[in-house]
Amino acid sequence: MHADEREILNLLHLYCELQDAADFVAVSELFRHSGYRVQGGQSLFGYDEVYALKTRHDKIHEDGTLRTKHVTTNTILELDPDGRRARTRSYFTVYQGTSSLPLQCVIAGRYHDSFERIEGAWCFTDRLILGDLQGNLTHHLRDNPLEKTSHAPKEP
């Protein structure tokens, strides 16, 4: 695997690790030069807007984490010939288990990401989140920015 491909894939996986740990400062830093969009919903840009979203929406549990495991798979990576830009399309699955929620998949969808080499390092420049399938998100989110795009039944 080419070093650029590895660096980009590491960014995708680092997002999962930081998100699961509820490290919203580091998650937001990943999107310092980036849009962060939810299909049919909010469009944000940069550190401050992503940090505000994460701290407003995501529920932190008693152990200081989200009690989730974000898994990114089926990544298709396309590098531009000039080696300065790239795009990926990936599937994501989020598993969650809490003291009152048995371990289960709470959402699955797709990330469409763009990257650019900035000051010698690969950085996110855009993330579009497409939430295709939703389960019980009541232990994961305070309010669901994907709700407008869901075709799943709403929780009572």
C-alpha cells in the first residue's frame, strides 16, 4: 500500500477511535480545514462548528466515553494524479452498549470524504454523512441531526 493511502486510511480510523473516546477536541481538530455535513441536514465548517455540534449532540456516559464502537469498512480510495487531493467512500457501522442498552448496531451508513495535502500532511476537507439505517440512538445522541433523512421508524 502506498504511504499516502495508508495516511488517509489512518485518518478514517483515527476519527473512529477519537469519537468512541468522546475526545471532541481531537475529533474537531481533524475537521479544522473541513466541511462536516449531514445529508439533508446541517452543514458545518471547521473546528469551532464541529466542536459545538459534538458537545451538543453526543451523549457522554459514566465512563467518559460514548460507549460506542465506530467501524469504517468497504473503503474506496481515489487519489488524484497530482497527489494533492483524494476522495473516499466508506461504510460505517456504530455499535453501542450501555448499562441499560444491550450491545447492538445503532446506525449504519456511508461517509463520503475529501482530503487534501496541507502543509505536507493529509487533512479532511469535506465529510458528507449519509445515515442509511437507524436503530435506537437514544443512548448515543441528545438530538439526532440525521433524523430528517431517516426512513427508519421513530422510537416511541
